[in-house]
Amino acid sequence: VNPQVHFETTGPEIWEQTDGKVDVFVAGLGTGGTISGTGRFLKSQNPDLQVVGVDPIGSLLHHYFYTGEMTEAFSYRTEGIGEDFLPSTLDFSVVDDVVQVNDNESLHMTRRLVREEGIFAGGSSGSAVVGAIRYAKQKKLGPDKMVVVILPDSGSRYLSKVFNDDWMRENGFFSQGCGDV
């Protein structure tokens, strides 16, 4: 029922709040309920709308989307998105593109969201923002395009990780650059 609930609630809410002017919908890929249901509704309103999934490097979903082949997943730190199996609730027929992001850029963006925007979200939200920015740059989207990004988690669950300087340092995230975002 997860995709159906997003079809009935999240999709219409986004459509209404944007007055139907949304051009791109971006969401993290996990079990697939949010992106599949919301994307299906938005495309029913505007078939030209682009639905973009964001997947952490290490997850198998990006590879599967582009090749149709299952591959082995490997470890990544960002929680809440990515999979090591193909979820039955993920409908790739709704998805137009998948962008990969790495842990370092995702976790740094998560901290930027708090510092610069006052949005206390978790690592998968940082991933979604990085993915949206990367997609917009790759497609050379101009200021006339409306990109809606789902920020699915709260930062309160990650106080001992992404918001803990010692954890970030111990895992090498303060010694690396933040990528091209």
C-alpha cells in the first residue's frame, strides 16, 4: 500500500502546492513507495514531468536501472536509501533517471541543510539534495524549471553520526572533499 498512499496523498499535495508547475520530482531510492506512488500521480497530470531517483554508491539500484542486471551491493554509510535487493514496491517504469551520490557529499550536504537553511534532516535528505543539484546541472536546467525534492527524514535520528564531529572524523568525512556540489 506504500506506493498507493503516496499516489493518493503526496502526489496531489505536490501538484496542488506547485499549481501544477513542477517539472522534476526527485526522491531517494529505497523501498520505492515514495518515488513510485508520487511519480505515478505526477506523471498522470503531466507525462513530460521527469522523475529522478537518487541512489548511494554501494546500492545496486542505480546499476539495475541502467542494465536490468542484479549486482552485488557493498557498504555505504548513508541510511534510509539504497538497497541490496530489488524491492517489489519500486516501479522503475515511473522513473526517468537515477543519479548516484557518495556518502561524503551526502553527509556534508546534510550538515549544510541545517547550517544554511535551518532544515534538520538526515543523511538521505542530504543525498536527495545532492542528487537534485547534480541532475539540474547535468541537464542544464534553468531558473524557469521547478524541481521538487522530498526530504524524507529527521536529523534527530542521526545525532550520534552525521551531526557528531567525532563520528565524522573517525569515518574520514572531514578529511575528504565534498565533491562537485
